[in-house]
Amino acid sequence: MINRYASLAIFLLLTVLAAFAAAGFEAGSWYYVDLHKPEWAPAHWLLAVAWAVAYLFAAGAAWQAWLSEHYDRIKAIVAWLVLIGMNVAWSFLYFGLHRPGWAWLLMCLALALAVYCMATFRRISNAAGALMLPYVLWIAFNWALNLASWTLSGGPLSRLF
């Protein structure tokens, strides 16, 4: 029983560490406030809450995959770890370096990897796959928000719209 919940604590700790690392690249609220964003962009404080909830679901998904003892669980967890790392790298590019174009390209890869993780988790455990869905949806939303803010801020697609 203790090992079961110790593994949950590890997955939660990993996501908390990733969230703190990503938050460390925040350029200050001025960057997000002054950035050209679509009208449907959420408030800055709401982004932090949504990321926390998404990370919570992602940790639960990884934990369920781990508990399954399926022979593919290690491969799935490694993909999940890479995905969590990509989210930290996205924050570095978007907020730390103010490079929304590079961040969007990374988000394209992260979205593909998130879908892969969800599909892999689902093969391992239905619960793990279901718990990964909110995270995938949040990544997809951020993909669109990143693209929209990049475009509105003068990115290459701004010439088309």
C-alpha cells in the first residue's frame, strides 16, 4: 500500500518540480499583459491555475499507467517525462526568451507527444488514458493561444490574417 502511494507522490513531485521550473522563466506579468493576444485569451492568473490542474491530471495518468504493471509502462512513462520536460522548455522559449514562434514549434511536438502518451496510456490502462485527456486538451488550447499571440504580435502568419 505504501509503495502504491509513494509512486503517486513521485509523479506529483515531478509535475510540481516541472511547474516551478517553468514558472521560473516567467518574464513578469508585464510580458503576458503587453503581449498581443486574442480576445479569448484567459487572464494570466487563470493560466497558472489551469496548468496546475492539467499537471495534476497528467500525474494521475502516469501513476495509473505505472500501477498497471503493463510491459510497455516504462516506455510510456519515458514519453511522459519527455513531454513534461517539453512543457518546461516551452516556458523557457515563450516567457524566458520571448520567442513565441520557436515556442509554437515546440508546442507542435508537445501536442503530438501528448496525443501519443494518451494513446499509449490508454492501451496500458483505460483510467490512465482518460486522465491524460484534460492535459491533451490543455496543450491543444495552448497550441492555439501560442499561435494566435504569435500571429497577432507580427509572426509570419500575420500577413495572411
